[in-house]
Amino acid sequence: MSDSKPPGPPETVRIGARRFEQSPYYDFYVNEATVLGVAAGRFYPSYNGEDPVATYWALRREAVLFDVPEKPWQIDGPDAVAFLERLFARRVGNLAVGRGRYAIACTADGGIFMDGILFRLDESRFWYVQPDGALEEWLLAHRAGFDVNVTDPKSRVLQLQGPSSMRILAAASDGAIDANMKYFDAGHFDIGGQRLYVSRTGWTGELGYEIYSDGAITDHARLWNHLFAAGAGHGLVFGSLAAMGIRRIEAGILDNLSDFDASMTPFEAGLGAFIELDKDDFIGRAALLGADRRSLLYGLECPSREPRDGAAIVDGSERVGRVTTGAWSPFLETGIGYVRFDEPGDRAGKKLMLDAGDGELADCRIVTLPFYDAEKRIPRGLVEAAD
């Protein structure tokens, strides 16, 4: 099996840009091969003409800068904590200032509406960083009765990821960012003369950071150039989703609206560890109290094929699930992906077949997620660069 990928993503179409937000970093990387995707109403580079496998190894061994569409929303006011406790299935009141926390918002039926990272900037001011979906409308729809404000800070996000990222940001911040900044810590730092919000988080399963611009106040060109100057000698390159997507699958990171949606509960998506049913009432809690705790979503390994979105998983002659996303893992040297089963159950270790729709079946094995590093030792900085 070749670990190379085609020169661009499949099913690319032209799309009008008027209703979507172009990145302020676009001009720094765009080329004739660039293909853009849309999430959270924002364009991002889905593919940029690079070799995804080479960029993947740069991510595993050195560092890659990604222009991502994540969108922060600010929630502040006297009732901010009470409002967010109502919306999210994890406790909010005990989140310390300068820390972030993965948090899920559920529908009244217990389905997953949204997942993202909640940051506490001060006692009554929070940012919730969404990947995709209609978050603003959701926040405004549930604001009645709470003294809170919901605003768009107009922040655009860069992800600096990889084992060299700490050294790069240390240089970029004149030593202010170092090993004392722990996983999910966040705060404001001087980055090349600009005060920016930085968190030690990311979407790759690697040691990494996210750098949030301050709307129109930020000189984006100055920030971009400053980061690459700091990355000189540390192997820093720019990358697109083509490489990031491989690594996020290896790390067991799920994508809202593709790997799960409102038709799945957090338990069915394998995210039950992030649901605190013993906290005060939150949207969806009543439904989740009686919900099936078994999972619908698992990983799959396919040594001979790269699983493709929508491919069927069959047991004998029966279709039992479908692939939500897949990739070829250069590190594991096998095809990997997620499979959403039609019915919940204990599937780990089962050997099934992948039907790619071309008349051929391929052996695959069902596994629990993530594919490795279940203790998150890599993003916590406890593991050296990949061999």
C-alpha cells in the first residue's frame, strides 16, 4: 500500500465567497494548487499543494503552522457561569482563570449539538471556541433569563503544532512561554510586540499551541513573519488539513458534523467521560440519564486500503456500519479511520470487511480510540519526537 495521497482532495467544487470569511493569512500561502474548505463560516486551506506525508512527518518531528477556521465566541456578564452551566455538560464554575476545558453542548434529546474548548479569561468572561455549526444562534436562543452578552471577538486562529513548537514560541515570546505552561493552560502574551491570547492546545495530538489574533487590532502579516522568523532553525513549515487530518485521526480526535452529529449521544460517540451527570441541570441531562451507554463509534485498521468517507463496513453479507473519515497512517503503516455502526455494542477486536464500492472487500479490524497514546503523553510533552 502506498502512503502517498492524490495531488488534491476529491469532490472539489467552485463556490461563491461572499458569505464566507477569508483568512487574513490567505495571501501568505495561497498558490495555484490551493483548495479551500469552509467551517464555522470561514475559509481554511484544505490542501495547499504540499506533500501531505512530508508535512505529516514535519508535524511529528519538528513543527507545522496551520491556518484553521476555529471561531471563538465571547460570553461575559454577571450570569456567565450560570448560563454556561446550563449549556454545557461539564462543570464551568470550577474552571480556573487561565485554563481551558473540552466541553460538549447537547440538545434536549441528548444528542451532541457542539463540542469545543471553553476558556476562562477572567471571573465573568469566557471564550468558547467552536469547530463548526450554528453556535451563535444556539447561544442567543438560550440567553433568555440570563444577564450575559454574546459577542464575536473577530479572532482568527493559528495552530503551531509539533515537538519543536515550545522552542519556537519561547523564542517568539522572549522566553515568556516555556515548559511551565501546561496542557490546556492559556493567557495573554507579548508575541513580537503584539498582545495575543495563546493556549497550549491543538487538533493534532502533538505538543502544540493555538494563537488567537485580536481582530482588526492585530497586524497579521507581522505576526506571521515573526512566527516564521522564530521557527528558523526549528524546521517550521506551513501545512493544510491534508496533513493535519491524518494526525487527528491517529489521535482519536473527532470532527463535529462529520464523525458525529445531533443524532448521536456523547455515549454513542465514545465521549461519555466528558459528561457530568451529577452536576446541576443542563440541556439534555434528563435524556442522558436514561440513555444507552454503549458506543456506536470505533476505530478501524485496514492494512491493504485507505478507508474512504461513506465506505460500508460489512459482517458477512450484512452492512453493519459506515466509515465517517479515513486516512493512510505513515506512522502505523496501515489504513485507519472511524466507523459509525448502525447499532451500539462492544465491537473492539472484531474482524470485519471494508466495502469501498469498487467490487472488492478488504479485511479490517475494529479498535478502540485513539490508535495510540491513550494517556495523551505526546501533547503533554512527555514523549520525544516520532522516529
